[in-house]
Amino acid sequence: MRAVVIGSGIGGLLTASFLAKNGYEVTVLEKTPYLGGRFTNLDYRGFGLSTGAFHMLPHGENGPLAYLLKLLGADVTIVNSQPKGMIFYEGRTFHYREGWKYLSWRERARATKLLLDIKRGKLPVDDPEMSGREWIRERIGDNEFVDLFIKSFLGWADSVLDVPAGELAREIKAALKWGGPGLIRGGCKAVTDELARLTEKNGGRILTRKRAVEVDPDGKKVFTADNEEFPYDILISNIGIKETVELIGRDYFDRDYLRRVDFLKPSEGIKYNVALRGEPRIGNTVVFTLDTERINGYNEPSSVSPELAKEGYTLVMLHHALQSRNLKAEQRKGIEDIHHIFPNLDEEGEILLIQTYLDGNPVNRVADGQTVEDFPVRNVYVVGDAYRPAGGIEVEGIALGVMKTLERLGIGSFKGWYP
């Protein structure tokens, strides 16, 4: 069986690794000169910056992605965060458990009951119009600290400031089940490079500078910009739902499906890479920033992988979900927030690089809470950040989408993994 995979992002390489391991004749087509998409490292002035993700997995060594890596026998080390998270609020940084003191006894009781309900699977009705933050307010009370925390969590995890209540509940359920985040030793590149190695070890081939420009689903062929054609029995697309539709041609899809696809919206954001002199300040954890205008959270990847920072420095990555299309104003407010978090930044370090994810290079091609389940063209499957089942945060959601694709292909069963 011939499998062609378009795109070498984490979803494409993860799927390719399983297909090659299970006897498929795999060819990965990547349009850029490098592998990994937005899940690899960028060498910049002695620092290992990421092309997209934060060198961190939302559920560490206990989540869906780590599980798939273990099934593959991948040589990847994930170090769970301790503590699972911290909070920056009212000018100080503290353990997330201290946040309970900002709730009244009645609000604490309601929050405890809500968490128990979610853990037991008592989730709100799936309604795309039901705001997750409003649902939390209805269940716990109009508490400013709680709302700011949920806003910060969503901005950091999903690069949006609100999601439907059903999606938020499933993300909380996933966190209760699989725990908090963890850093990847060596950064994102350690994962995608290992997946590429496993794919090739099992007979697959990976071709860079090969841009797919057309798919013929009747003749089962992919055509590239340099006039090569690649026949397939199954096609895996890691380039997005909309982009896959365009490669095949809109005439192959009915009006209802095209309407649903056209309705999909990406999530967009800005990432700030900061160099600070000296040892890590927070270590292996994530800080949710509540009293900032734009920044939603940050971490320190070099606390686990010192090689990601120049000697004598710590690498800090901060992120905020875009709130407007005025990029200069957004960046200005983000930089002001960074100086609020690190008041001595001018003396202790500098902002290395600002990466804006917008338009053709969004944080996620499809924002959380939106899902188009089955691709309607036979033998074509979409993976990656355009297909993350409900409750799947960032790359964990990509892993859940790969699990569903593998199940459809008869490779494994992962029913216990979906939130």
C-alpha cells in the first residue's frame, strides 16, 4: 500500500511513522528545505527558538502525544513540569494552588463541584454559541480572578480568549486526566527529527523542496510544482482542510461541506523570545499572566535544555492571542507587558525575536472548538492542527486527530483517549 503524506509537520510525521512501521510504502512531500513545520527549532543568535510551539507539551509525558511516541519506541525525553503551573497576579508569581484564596468559600465549593462534575463526564451541551467563560461565571460566580485565569489559560493554550463551553469543559477534563505540561529535552526538533528517523528506518522516504500543487483523487496522484507525480493508495494531508480542498478542487465537494469549511477560523497570536542573563527564574513550568493587557503566559525551555540558550542566559518564551489586526499596537502592548513581568529587562537581557502568526501562518489553522470530522473524499485523510478533536490542546489535539485517523485505517484502537 502506497501512502503519500503532504507536509512534514508533527501530524504528518507522526502519521507517516505509524504507516511506515505498519508496512506502508511511505513518501512524505515537504515544500520547505527543512522538516517539522511549526514544530522544530530555529537557530538564532545562539538560541534554539521554536518555529511555532513552545518546546512544551500540554500534558507532558502522560498525554496523547507522549503515548504515541512510546508506541513508536521514539527516543524522546519529556520532563513533566513541577509545579504544573504558576500564576502572575498583582505583581507577584506564585504556585497555582494559592489561587484558591482569591475565591470566597461559596465560590470554592462551587468550583470544587464543577471540577468533580467534569471529571465524572457531566459536561455542558455542545453549543458553539455558549461561551466557555460565561459558563464558568454561571457555575462559579462573577469572580474576576477566575475569569482572568480562564482567559490566560485559553490565550496560552489555544491562542483565543474564549471557546464554546463544551470545548472548555473537555480541555479541563483532559487536564484533570492527564495532568499538566512538560518540556521536551532538546526542544520541538527532538520530536520531529526522531519521527523522521523512524519513518526512514522503516523504509519511508522524505523529500524536501517538494510542493504539492494538485491532487487527482480519481487517478490517485499528487502532482508537485517541479512536474513530478506521486501515485497513492491513501493520501495524508498535513496542510489544512481548506488547503486540501483547494488542491483537490472545490468541484469535488458539496455546497454544505464547503460552507462548513469556509466558516472555519484560525487562531492567531504573537510569540516573544526573550534572553535573560543568569539562571532560570521559574524552571520547568508555565506561568499564566493575569494582570497583563496582552501576554497570556510564558515558560523557560532552557531550564530543561540549557543548549537552547547561549551560555550564561535563560531563554524565555511568552505568547499572546491577537485581539486586533493592528499589529504594531498589539506588539507594543505585549512589550509593555514583558517589562511589567520583568521590570529589569533592559539591564538583564533583551527581546531576541518577535514571531507573529497571522493569515497564512496562523497558530492553528482551525481554532479550538471547531471541528469538521470526516473528509468526504475517499482515501484522503486530514491530520495536523486543522483536525484536533474536542478537548485536544495544541499538539495533544493533533495527536488525538492522528489516533482517529489510524483507527480509520485499522491501525490500533485509542477509544480511551478522547476527552
